[in-house]
Amino acid sequence: MSFTSATDQDYTDALNLVLQYEGGYTNDPTDSGGETNYGIIHSEYDQYRRSKGLAPQNVKYMKLEEAKDIYRNKYWLGARCNQFTRRVAIAVFDWQVNSGRGVSTLQKCLGVKADGIVGHQTLNEFAYWLSKPQGEDRLLSNYFDSRESSYRAWGVGNQACFLQGWMNRLRDLKKYLGVK
């Protein structure tokens, strides 16, 4: 089955959605994610700066353009979102940024080895799902159910204060992508 892969405009749309939830510097002591800026952790920012031949610096000083570069290369292209349909690409990208589990969750939903690496097996099974009646809708429904289960498992104890925000993000993304 042939399908239209995500475009540069789809990446821009996905980025704008992510930035609604991942904007700015935070260092909430109750957040198990630790110190972040635009949703990017300090160690990831250090790695990025080293790859550019720059000295590490506190994530607090990250510029939006640096965050966009990280998002595009590590999360969009790194997860091969450009190999999926628009809706699946945006869902995977958002979850990859939010948790690092975007690809592995998709692989579990597809029924392939969940190694977090998009290869031929993942892409072939994805194409197979698209060939089924309402395949993309069913895949996305399963994907978001899995994501909700993760949020509910994490949103306990000192992380409970984040659960409503996570659920709002999920609700907004599902609405944007037309997933019931």
C-alpha cells in the first residue's frame, strides 16, 4: 500500500504543538524529569553543544533555535517521523519528546520488536496496518490508549500533580489529530 509521508510542514505543525507544552525553562523539584528547557534535559543539551563544538552550559540558557535543531534532528528525523503518515508522525514525535517512548510504543502497537529503532520491520508493519480498513484510526486509538496508561501509571505519588496536565496534552493532541 502506498501512502503520503509526513512533510516539512507537518514537522512545523508538530513542533508548534509540542512547544505549547514544552515551552521555557523549568526546574520543579517534584518533576522526575529534572531541569529542562523546552522539554529538553540538561544532559541532552550538553551532548548537543558538544556535537556542535561548543562548551556545555546550563540548559537554562538554551535558545529556542537550539531546541528546534534538537527537536528536528533527534526527535523528528531520529524517530523517522518523516516515514509515517502525518497523523502518526505527529503522535510519535510528541510522545518521543514527552517521554522518549514514541517509537517503542508505536512498535508495541504494531506488534513488532520494541527496540526504539525504526527499521524495515517497523515500516513494513506500519504499511500493513494502513492497508486495513480504518487501520490508521485503529492504530492511533491503540497508541493513545497505551500513552494514557503510561501517564496513569506515572501520575501517582509526587508525580500526581502532573497527571491532569499530561491528560490535557493527550486530549488536545487527540482532538487535533481527529482521534476518538
